[in-house]
Amino acid sequence: MAPAPFSCTVHPFDSRTSHSSAYEIGPSGASNALLFIGGLADGPHTVGYTKAIAKHLETAAQDWSVFEIRMRSSFSGYGFSSLKNDVEDISALVRYLRGIGKKKIVLMGHSTGCQDCMEYTKHKEDPVDGFIMQGPASDRESIEDFVKPDWLKKSLGHAEGLISAGKEAEAMPKDLVPSFFSTPMTAYRWHSLAAKGGDDDYFSSDLKESFVSEVWNRFQQPVMVLHSAGDEFVPAKIDKQALIDLWKKTNSNVHELSGLIPGASHTVKNPESQQWLAERVAQFIQQLGRKLPKCLIFVRINSYTTYCRPFELDTRTDISLSPTPLLSSTMCFGVTCSTCSKATWRGCGQHIPSALSSVPEEQWCTCTPKVTVNGKEYPPAGTVSIPGMSWLTGLFGGNSNDKSKQGTKGEL
């Protein structure tokens, strides 16, 4: 049965793709935008739950509308496209949305659209405020579950031969692409989807820990990951909740609302599951504006005096403080070691790589014992001496009862 007629607002926008348009569902005057990206063979209006989300957000008066994008890869175009092309198209729409005054923008990917979200984290020029990934199934593991190993080996061998010969844009023979793909496929895109380590291979359960850490730690904004509990494209042997738990452990930006959508298929066709999803999306975007607690701002009064006060930091607010901040951190921050005068870190210990990411390793503190994070050694926690701040010692792991450390200097 065909869906009922519905209204939307069409937004033409400038892009490398000719006649680019996005389709807005919900109140056109909303301040914020949820930018939805479908999976393989999807395009505007092909995933039914976008309307359920838009309706719920409008009913809840949360000042958001849903945008569906038509990209080069939409509908039957995915076989000759790439994640790189998708990011170019998505970033063009993000620029347009900022240009018309949208305050917050969240990318929501479905299926292969989740790979677009992962790929977008490489893109720094047009940042967004958060990510939602629904149905992040591994295309590779799904394909392996549907085809015979010998056939897949032969097919990928042919693709690799074309790629090695510089013919990655050449179409694969029809008999070497699974029949469930309804469009011609280039050697590059087929290899990207089906080969271990292909450009689309972000969600497989057998990826190396170092790769998982690298790609998930690219998220600097909140990201909510929602697997469908009954996803028919995820092999039964895959523990979806365990994967989500791993991603949460890898990066604290993976939101606590991440989990499994009860009773949901890959595209969440069940009305009850759609409602659950819509409510979860509303919860997530409502929390984007929540202020972060336990942030300390160290403010220099003059050349000799520094004070510290709690400060709630909004996730997107540009902060101007007077007096000027000396340093700020919600969790970990870089400092200079008081022993060897080289770079180290201080804070909770959960974000050491981020604290030292801008410092060459040869400039790191050489003191011991080292701290190991994801198999890599980092310097031990350092101390910071700040005039007149002895009362802060205990806040960062120092011994406030050690009288030798009390006086005109405070150690962090």
C-alpha cells in the first residue's frame, strides 16, 4: 500500500552535484536541522521513519526539522560513487544550512549513511553539532553471510586486478556482483564495500583494535549509535550490543543513549519501533544544548595571582572570558612536567591521547612510570605550579595534607 501524500519544502543548494536539492519535513522555520542520510539505493523519502521523527519533534516543540538529501550516490547512483563524494555533497548542504541560519545541525545516517557519518569526521571545514547512526551494519559481513566464500574470493580478485591496473572506475562484470545489488558497480566501490579494510569497512566485528580506536576517536561531538535489535542484515553471530559497548568504551563521546531499538528491522518498519526511535532522537538532540558540568576555568588576574572557579561550558557556545582564561579542561589537558620540563598531561586520565595530540612525541615527558593507553605508552601525569593555588592540590590527585606542598604555590 502506497503511503499517504505529504508535504515538504524543497531547498536547492550550491554543490558540485548539479541540481542539488534537499527536502525539509516539519516546520520550515525551525532553528535546527536533522540532516538524514540513507543507505545504499536510498534517497529522499525512501526511509519511512523520517516522517515519524519529524512529526514527533514538531509535536514536542523542539524547534527541529528533518532534511533529506539527494546525493550523487542516491537511488541507483551508489555503484559509481564513494564515501568521499558523499561527504562533499553533505558538506555543501551543511554550508547551505548554516547560511540560512540553522543554529544546530545533526547528521543522522541510516545503514551505509552511517559510513558517511564516520567519513565526515575527517572533514573539518563544515563541522556539525552531533551524529546519530541507525543500523550501522557491516556491508562486508552482510555480503559474506549471503554469498559463497569461493565466489567472493574470485570476485574481489577481479576487482583488485582492475584497481591495480588503474581501472578502479571500470564496471564489474554482472556475474561477479551479487544479484541483490540492483545497479552496476565499479571495481572500486565493490572492493570498498566487500573487502576487509575497504573504505566502507567501518563496522565489522573483526576490525583491529588500533583501527577501531583511531576512527572512533575522531568524533569530537556527541554521537548516538542505535542498532536495530532484529536487523536482518547483521549476521546472527554478531553481538550488536557488545559492539556498541566497545565503541562507548573507546570514546566517551559515544552517547549513553546508544543501544538497540526494540523489535526493529534494518529500516525500522514497525510503528512501535519507529516511535521508540523518534523519542530517542528527541532525547539526544535535547541534550546537545545541555551544559557540561565539572569544568574548571583557570583565570589569570595579574602576573602573580590565579584563581579557579567552576564553569558550565555549552557544547557550541563561543566563550569570551574576562579576565583571560589561563587553561581549561573538562577532563584532560596538556601541561609541562615540573621535573623534565617536557610535555605531559593532567586530569582524569581518560583522554590522554587527545591532551597530547598536538605535541610531537620527541617533546613528551621522559619520566617514569609510563601510562599505557590502547597499547601505546604515554608520559605519567604531571604537576602544574600556579602561584597562590595550594588549596587546589587535592582536586587533581595531590595530597592536600602534605604540608611540604602547601604555601604560596599550588600543585595540580
